[in-house]
Amino acid sequence: RQNATSLGKDNRDMELAQIIESTMKDILMLDMYPRTIINILVNILYDDGTKLACCLNAVSLALLDAGIFLRDLPIAATVAITSKSNGQVIFDPNRQEERDGATLFHVAILPNSKQSEILFAHLETGGMMALDPYDLENILSKGIVAATITAEYFIDIYKQSTLRSLYARDLTAALTTANFCHQENASPPPPSID
């Protein structure tokens, strides 16, 4: 028998899984993989806040690293307004800030589209009073900025990693070719004296 706390956690985890699944179904180029099952398994080792954004970013980068074709690279971010922040938007709130009655805004963008198309936006109110339209507009724009900055960072890191891999591959090929040419041009061994 489950208690109410674990049941609530299970419901949140199921919602998280549904968001990731629906997001990735829109992004994966499934027509490139006929008769194939792509399983995505996310293990959360530690949750210090912004679980949705962290999981979606981890899945996106893992699929990219695995060479799975994507229409774009979805990148997510979370911003919050808490009762202690006096209306200021907090970027990447930690677990304690989320517990302080925060209004959380999760946003995922497609950074390669013309204007960083919003893939999804999810607003969670944690007991805080209702937001006025200015606060909603403010939190939306800050969420998009946070996701855009995160996307630029991830894309830059991936480009650097790819360049290092290409350099290592080219260096290995050059050394192999040089070694092969050296062996072909080597003079025959001296005759043995018998």
C-alpha cells in the first residue's frame, strides 16, 4: 500500500514521463527508423530542483550523442517566482525555492527555428497568489531567455566535442597513413651474412 506522499510523487513522475514522451515524439524523425523501438529511460539520481528541464535536456543530449536523427534539439529551462523573491524571477530554482510556494514556469524551445519556437510551456502554481498579466509576460520572456542561453551553451559544448572527435580521427588517420607510407618506403633489410 502506498502512502499519499509517494502516490503524489508517482503522479508527478508519470506527468514528467508523459511530457518527455510527447515532446520527443514531435522531435524524433521516426520515419528514419522503421520497425524500430526507441526506448528512453531516465534515472533521477538526485533532484535539487528543475527536474523537468534537467530530464528533457539530458534526453535531448543523449539522443544527439547516440546519433538519433532529430528535427531540432529541444532545450528546456525553468524559472520561478517565489513569495520570498518579491516578484523577481529566479533562474534555475533549487528544490528549496520550489518548496517556498513558487510559481514555476517550465519552457522548452527549438533553438534552430527562426525565432526559437516554443515547444511547450508549463506553468505550475505552488500556492502563490495568482499572477497578473505583467508577471506572466515577464516569467515567459525570462523563461525563453534562460532556455536560449542554455541552448547556446549546449550547442557550443557539442560543437567543441565534435571538433575534438574529428581532430582525433583525422590525427589517427594521418598517423596511420604516415606509418603505412614509412613501411612501404623503408629499404629492404640488409642481406644476412652466411
